[in-house]
Amino acid sequence: MTARVYNFYPGPATLPLPVLKEVQQNLLNYNNRGMSILEMSHRSPDVEELIQASEDMLLEQLNLSKEEYRVLFLQGGASAQFAMIPLNFLPKNSTADYVITGSFAEKAYKEAAKIGNVHIAHSTKETGHNRIPKIEELQLSKNPAYVHITSNNTIFGTQWQEFPDFEDMPLIADMSSDILSRTFNANKFALIYAGAQKNLGPAGVTVVIIRTDLLDKVPSSLPNIVRYDVHAEKNSLYNTPPVFAIYMVHQVLKWVKNSGGLKSLEEKNKKKANIIYEALDSNSDFYRPHAQKSSRSMMNITFRLPSEVLEKKFLEEASQEDLIGLKGHRSVGGIRASIYNAMPMEGCCKLATFMKHFCRTHS
């Protein structure tokens, strides 16, 4: 087997090595059924049990009640949710509020604007999305149908450090890039959604955690495929689900539990991020972090070098050290290190050491 590299891609991203090994071992014969999970009917008892067990484990990790929340395994990525949410929960004479802190937050807003009335409660676009707004800066509309935020911004490297609490107003969050990376009060949210390909599993499945009272608000006039209540009633089996991707999520959830849960992962993630941020801050004349310190992400660390020539050289030399996927998003350039749950501590240490050496050599 070729030695594994340190994969800093923002998604699809690195997966826990123990999970990959277990999946490899059991790929040909799932549950002693004589066939792979890739070949199984989604109507089989094994798949129904897999989906139920995955739902139970995710709710357990988030300390959510099975009576008050459901977990759905859908398709179409976060992009489909950008449209499904307003289709289901933005009535004709209501307004939905969006906090725009990055590219995907803006995409969610623009999709909703095609469906109904939307209001920008705050935007950090003028400052290059380099920070998360303070809660007191948010200017909500009168009685919004819901308030939408993006918990972590992969392109700009910013993350909500504290979530707002709007009491009776439903709070919805795109947590695609930091779900299960830290402890937080999930009961604040009416709906959480996340593409799996960063912290939960491979691309192909989107997890939706929805408070059950919202299911009664879904318009019956919608096509069934975009109705949350239909997917909940059918236990994510209304249409053929991405069974293998859900199986991978199940394995990752087991790994999260065996790793000590969210509290343990949060401690490790803070240490990993601090190692790289220390390398940035100790060489501040050379490395230029994008995010303000108060808004720094634990998942995506973004920065620039003095020139694009040096950035290209940085990427080339990093690749030679088996540090790959560090190129910043095409819209902003620079460098981005994505260090999701499965990135080992050794990868962050190696990157920080490389950064310090590169600075000494080229500054």
C-alpha cells in the first residue's frame, strides 16, 4: 500500500483511517449476508436498521430528544437544502432572514430569494467576510419565518464562536463544515443540515436534523420529493437513498463515539488549530491570516503569503512533503488548511513545522 498523505482538501475530505480499514474489511460481506452493502436493497431489514441506528447515534451525540427531533438522510448536498428550506418553511406573506458570512451563506440567500421574501439581517461582504458579526449587530425583520446562518465558512476560514438564541423564531443552520467538531446546544436550532463530505462521511448524502413541530408546517402542495414530512414519514426511504454513503456515516458516528464524543473531539480540534495558528502568528510579517482572531475557524485555516509566486512555491514544496490539498479557493486564492475531525495531530504538526521552515527559507 502506498503511504497515505496528509489530506487538507476542504471536501470531500480525509476520513478516519480506522473507519476506512473496517469498511475495507467488511466490504464484500455485510452482516454475514453474503453480499456487500453496495449491493443491498434499500428495502431490506438490514438497511432499515442501519438508517435507524445512524439516526439514534447522531441524536445521542447532539443530546437531542428522539421525540422532538428527526434525522433525515437526503441527497442533493447543501445546495438542495438552500431551496428545500424556503419551499417548506417560507409562506407567501412571510419573510426569512439570512446572515451572510461567506459564499455558501450568500448562495442560500439567493436561492431563497427565488422562492419568497428574504431579508439580510447582516452581511460581512464589505470586509471580505473576515469575521462573524456580533449577535447585537443582527437586524432581524419583524417576526421572520426563520433565521438562517452558516456555522462555519470554509472559503474564508471564519466560524461562529457563539450561536444566537432567538427564542420562538426558528433558527436554521448550514453546518456542513463543522458538524460534530465541538460541543454546542443543538436544542437552539429548529433545523440543522450538513453535506456529509467534510466531517460525517463521503459525498452523496446530506444529513438533516429537524425539529418535529416543523414537519406539521410543510405545505401539502409541494412535490413529495422536496417535502420534509414525507421523508420523515418514510424514514428516509421515500426514494432510493445513497445506502453506502449512509453506511459510511454510520461508521464515522461509531468512530466519534469511540473517540470520546464531541467534548473530546473539540479538545483535539482546538489543539490542532492552535498549532497552525501559532505558526501563522509567530511569522506575522510573512503569513497573513484572513480571519480576524475572534472569528477564526477550527476547521479551515486561511492565509496569504507576500506574493502569488511564493504561494505557488509553498504549494509545490508542501506537496513534496506529502501535505496536499492546501490551495485556497479559486475565488480568494492563497492557502487553506482544512483540518476536520479526521485530520490527525501529526498532520497539523508537520504542516506547522513546514510553514516555519518555509518562512525562514523564503522571507
